[in-house]
Amino acid sequence: MSFSSDLYAFLTADGTLSGLVSNRIHPNRVPPNETFPYIRVQRVSNTPQITLAGYNAHNEPTVQISIFSRTYDPAISIRDRLFALFDGYHATMGTTVIQHVVPAGDQEFWEDGEPEGHHHFPVDFTFLINV
């Protein structure tokens, strides 16, 4: 499996997160008219580690996990769960060896839309993984 597949499997297997969004965790693309709240997961960058000797056996992918919710409190609960999941995380996730995870920033947006708007909280995490 790939890092992206391992991450998706990790997120969907978490009972607390599933209790907040059910099975509405989507890699890259969200189906039209999805029920709120839901999560979109996408890798936004992948930086290979380079030393004076050249590339080493590590990459640093940054993943954005976007939370979409009609109301504020569920978005906060989902964001808090994501931070708790990755706080101090270093283990094998599926077939990917994770050395560490660093929160890389989060924001809170309100997006107007039809028939009504919604909250959008993008949360970024940078992983150090073995390749």
C-alpha cells in the first residue's frame, strides 16, 4: 500500500472519528451533495529529505485534512480528534513507517453556498516517513 492508502485506512479505522463523520472520509474528491459533516484528505506536498550525501531514505509529505460542517461545534470536535490522533504518533501505519507527525497549521473558514453555507477547517500535518 502507499502512504496515502495507509493514512486513509488509519483514519477510517478510528472509532471516535467514525462516530463524528460516519464513513464520510474522502481521499481528494468529495461526492456531490455529501451529507455534513465530512472530511476530505489530500496530500499537498511531498519533500524528499536531502543531505550533503544526496537523498536519504525519508520523505516529508504534508497532508491537508479538510473538515466541512454546517455547524461550528462538530468541526471543532473533529479537529480536536485529529490533533489527538497524531499527537506524538510514531509507529507503522499499514505498511508505512512513520517517524513523527508535526501539525503544520490549521485555519477556520466560513464558506457561503447554496442553499446555505458551511464551516471549512483545513488542518495540515507533516509526516516524516521511511521510503
